[in-house]
Amino acid sequence: MRIEILGSGCARCHGLEANVRKALVMLGKDAEVIDVTDIQQIMAYGVMATPALVIDGKVIATGRVLSPEEARKAIVSVSA
């Protein structure tokens, strides 16, 4: 599983990454978590608001920091 955090590297982006990592621990899953800060890569996903969460190439959420529980649900729904 490949999880990308799209954003400028701001505090909200770091918060989303931390919550995604907590969700992975809750699930006992291992995944590659990558910070994407390049604006061209972000725009390639059609994302207009950051932070954004992308799992296995699918945009899951934009413009907000998911809670660990929301991130857990998103990971489960994509891997199901």
C-alpha cells in the first residue's frame, strides 16, 4: 500500500501524516507513507486544497486533516 500526503509541508500536512501513521498502527498494517510537496505532482492529482490524502493513487480527502479514526476507515475502505 502506498499512501501519499500532498501539501506544502505545513503543520496541517504533518498532522495528517501523524494521524495516518496512528491509523496504520491501529490496523497493524505496514505502508509506504510519502510526503509530496512538489506542486506539479499535487496538481497532477487535480487537488486544489491541501493537505490531501492519496491511497494507492486514489484521492481520498482534500483540504482537511483526517482524525486517526477517519484515516483508519479510509485505509480499510481502499484495501477492502
